[in-house]
Amino acid sequence: MSGGWIKLNRTLLDHALWKGERYTKGQAWVDLIMLANYKPGFFMVRGNVVNVDRGQVGWSQRNLSKRWQWHTKTTKSFISSLEKHGMVTLQATPLTSIITICNYDEFQSGEQNSASQNVSQSVTQSRTQSVTQTTYKQEVKNKRKKELFTQPTAKQVYEYMQAQGCTKFDVAAQFVDHHSASDWHLAGNRKMKDWKAAARNWLRNEKRFNRRPFEKPENVVQIDPRQEQRKNAQRKELEEMLNGITQ
């Protein structure tokens, strides 16, 4: 009996009898047909949208090898053989592989008849999918804009450092001056992404190296007020003597 066709429910794909052992070539061929999309769709790979049309399989050959319990070379040889016999076409992309089942509608004539009766619905779904993809791309774009670095003011840094337990404004000022001089770049010329993380690291180094406060650098000599008073008194006494001689 070679004519006609039968319906297979796709729940068979997850049945233990179907997945329990290493696939035969015939089973792998039927598996491809059942894995193929029955209507246009898409999936995400590393943040990129990959469109899949009706009759296409969006599985990489490596993942098919795992599913079929085959060596990758065996899978590639099998797909190549199907291509030579005009049963499939393979489109390799940097993200994944798209396998198109040739004459897919002949294998799914029942679905094709149903699809023909719902052309307007398919068009609506396609348009909805396009809008969904556009919305997703816009959301990703907006998220990236939010993640763009904005350098903080000394006041913002000081308020954040206060919450971390540091009450010296000069520490915050040093932090801002230091990173402003390097245009907010870190080691290796990497652009800073999170100034709060850098501020926490700065405070840890403050404690680690026991830095002196900014207002008391090492090259400033502290003046004793008593010495200053004595010098002023001596200066006044000398001025009085000079005034007496000139008179």
C-alpha cells in the first residue's frame, strides 16, 4: 500500500517510544517533517530574531545530532544525502541552520486544505508577528539607551558614599577628579559602566592603603600658633625700635 497519507500528532515527538533509542534514518526523516513549522514563526538566538517559514526546521545540526543520538558527521552526511535527492535544502547562518522540507505541503495536504480556508487569518498572524518583532527590537534599543553611562557629579558620589559609611566630601571629590581626568575609562581603556561599583572599590582601597585626608597632604607644614604669636611680638618690638631711632 503506497498511496494516501496518515495523520501523526506532534505529541509523538516527546513520547518515550519515539525518543528512547538511537534514531534510524527513516525515523530521522519523519522527525524532520514533524519538527517543521506548520505556519510562519520565529525564535531567538543570542538576542537575534530568526524567522522560520512554513515547512522549515530551525534546528542546528549539532542539536539534531543530540536528539537523534548520532555523531555530528553522521547528521551532516544524512542532511547532505537528503539534499542530493531533492528532499530538503539547507541554509546555514552564523546563528543556526534552517532546513527546508521540499514539497512539505504534499506531506501535509490536510493542513494545506485547512490553511487555504484561513488565508486571511494567516496574513493577520504574519502581520502580528511583524509588529511583535518590531516592538521587541524597539524594547532592546530602549534598554541599551538606558544602560548608557552617565558620569555622576561630586554631590551624587558623596551622597552614595555617605550611604556606604564615608562622610568625607573630599574622598568623593578625589574620586570624581581622578576619573574625570581619564574620561571615565578604567584599566585597559575600558569605558566605565557602573560608577557605583567603582566608588565602592575606591572606598575599599581607602581603607586598604589608609590614605590621608585630602585636606592634609604630606607637603603642607602645620604652623604652631604659639610660634606665630612670638614672631608677631618680635616683629612689633622691632618696628617700635626702628620708629624710635628715626625720630
